[in-house]
Amino acid sequence: MTGCLQTHARLYKIAIDRLTFGFKIMTEEKLEDFEEPADQGMYIYGLFLDGARWNRDEMCIDDQEPAVLYDAMPVV
């Protein structure tokens, strides 16, 4: 993620300490669901929530399911 910030800062000649991250949780579950790479930024996959889950219907963090410790996140 830091590498993405560095690349963006160099490309647009912006000081890296002036940049921040912005996130969008996608509906896709894996990278193979995308036909092309992102125009700007990156896709992140393989993240898990501990003690919570991502509610795919309401697109928000929700209480974890009983007996499920870790919940996989969709692509971010």
C-alpha cells in the first residue's frame, strides 16, 4: 500500500506526506472477477475481519456469525 502511495506521489509530483488512503469495498470476491487492472490505485484481497464480518447485503461491518472467528473480506 505504501508502494502505491509512492508511485502516485512520483507520478503526479505530490509530496507523499500530503497523500491519504481512500477505500472502497467492492462487491467482487476475488481478483479473477476483474477483467482489467485498476486505472489508478490497486485492488487488495486476502483481508480478514477478526470478531466481526462484512455484511454483503447492507455493505457494512456487522456482528460476527456464531462460531466463526474470521470472516473474509471482498476485494478492497
